[in-house]
Amino acid sequence: MPARLGKHLVVDGKIIMTQEKDRLISEEAVRWAFRFFIGREPDDAQEIAFHQQHNSIASLRAAFSETREFVAY
């Protein structure tokens, strides 16, 4: 079960993700979600920051899988 340890997300005693400026979802994770789920780059920094608000990768994935762009892609 994942647990937070300070600014880190830990699974089985291993750090799997580190917060960037109080955000669990990194800019790079958001960029790859755009590429993978809807086949494009983010439009701007505001779009990236919006998706960095998710509290987990699962939440980010669910949000992208429910977009009109994903369904159409």
C-alpha cells in the first residue's frame, strides 16, 4: 500500500515518486499523459498545472480516460 513519507510516495519501502513544489504529479508525468492518452502535447503551462492537482497517478489516468479527446482518439 502506498504511503507518504514527507515529500515522497513510498511503496514497499522504496521511494517511487517525489513531490515537486508540493505537487505529487510531476510536469513530466502530465506531459506523458497527454502524449499517451490524447496524442498531443499540452497547450501551455496552465494546462499542465491544472493536471498536476491530481493526488495520484490513478486519478490523473482516470481524468484523461474520461475526456472527449481520449474517446475520439
